[in-house]
Amino acid sequence: MSRTTRLSPSLLRAAAVTGVAALALTACGSGSGSSSTSAGSGSIKVGLITKTDTNPFFVKMKEGAEKAAKADGAQLMTAAGKFDGDNAGQVTAIENMVAAGVKGILITPSDSKAIVPAVQKARAKGVLVIALDTPTDPQSAVDALFATNNLNAGKLIGQYAKAAMKGKTAKIATLDLAPGVSVGVLRHNGFLQGFGATDKDVACAQDTGGDQAKGQTAMENCLQKNPDINLVYTINEPAALGAYTALKAKGREKDVLIVSVDGGCTGTQAVKDGKIAATSQQYPLKMAAEGVKAVVSYAKNGKKASGYTDTGVNLITDKAQAGVTSKDTAFGLQNCWG
């Protein structure tokens, strides 16, 4: 699932300032993109701002925050942009949450650089700000980051692919995200490091935006460029399923190894079904739950969370390889999102 930092298109920015402002203004009540879990007027207020409210990854993140807030007797305020990359909407949400008296804000930045001034203003007013999943640029702009180590997630799937190839010469295709996006770059580099390869060893590299249809087109292009490809790494499982569709159309789905990263329920089911050999699973619910707990702790004792907290990753496969730690799809489906 693509959850990447994207700059807002210039033609949409003006509309975002007004349209999403209305969205964020309802963060204390109910609305299509925001809501509140009330625990009494004197309870600790925690804000959660996601890139969108429709992506299954963020739906699971919100679920984790809601459960944690209820357990701690806190009031959760939520808001989201109307599209991935809507920095203006996230800025408005921060401003409204600060005005509403939140003790802390959890945010998945749509634009890692452009959000920094709004974050700095919130922190200057004593609000704890924690980035979830996606770091700000610089990472130190927030008090703390709770996220998957995407480089390690890539390394894990690369190590698995190396073992699964069993000494065969690899003709590698990488179906990536987009140039310069940190999540995609880290996963790509991690995969190559784990496999023991470099970009010079990649037969075909294509950007997909994490989209299934674009993943299919990218795989078709790679097969046309190099019909002998036998290993495909993808940025996420939608791109992997697109690659599988293209390979199946060529009768190649049985002899090409596909590996991925994310751990969504659809992708994990695809691993069980044998369409994807393995995936590195991450945990958005845990990111949000730990974030809420950190804000509540800050409100009660004044101690701020700091630095980077790795929320973990597990390799999911039903075809375990010697020397590579993994869990099966039964575990994966119990802990997936989406």
C-alpha cells in the first residue's frame, strides 16, 4: 500500500487550503474525514492526523489509536487529508488541534519538508509531536518517530530471496515507488543489501507508485526488455499482484520469484495463495497505540518521548528458508491490516 510522501499538485493546492480546512475544523466532532473518541471534558486530548482516511493502512492506524485512547481514558481527535500529498489539510488540522488543547499530535506527514513549520509552531506551544510511519525531513523536526525500519524490512526480504534462489543466477526486476521518496529508497536499498547485489545487478527497474495497475505495466515493460527475469522485488503488495498478473499472462508465474514488503491482508493472502513468495510485514496499529501511550505519559508526568522507536517487522512466508527467520501466513493473517 502506498503511503508515501508526495508534493501536492499546484492546481489542487488552492482547493486544498479551503476544502480540507472545512474537514479539519470538524476534528472535534464527526465528519467524513475526522472524528473524536470522547472520554470526558477533563480527559487528555490526543490528535491523530493521517495522510488519508481511506487507505487501509491508516484505517488500521486509527483503530490502534482509538483502542489505546479508550484504554487510557484519553480523548482522541482525528483528521486526514483528502488525498495523499495534501500538506495544506494537515497544516490546518495541526492548527485546529493545538487550538483545541491537545497534549500531543501523532502525524503521518504527507510532505515531510513542508509540514515542518507547522510542527515547529505546535512544539513551541508545548505540544508533543510524534511522526508515525513516515519521518519528517529533518527527522529531528518532531519529538519522536514511531515507524518500521524500512531498510531492515528490505534487507529481510532480500535475504529471503537470496536463500530461495538456491544459487541460481538472478535476473532481477525491481518495481519501485518514485524517485527520492524515502520509504521506497530505503526498501529498495535494503533489498539489494540483503540479497548481496547493487543497482548494477538489476536487469530492469521501474517506478509503480505502489499501484497494482502500474505494477502490471511495469512488469510487462521489464519482460519485454529482458524475458529472462526470474526474480521480482516490489515496493508493496499491490505492485506485486500487478507483476503476478503480467507474469501469468506470459505463463511465467510459476518460475519467477516475487517478494515484497508491507503485510496488508490482501497481500498476506496472496502469499498464502502462492502468488507472492514472501513479504515483510509491518504494524500500523502498534505505531499508533504506542504513540497514544507516549502522549498520555507526557501529559501525566511531563516526560517526552524522543528519538526513533522501531515498531517491528516480520518476514511472512509458507516457504521458509534456512537461515532466514520467518513466520507463516497464519500469523500474518492474524496480524495484517486492511
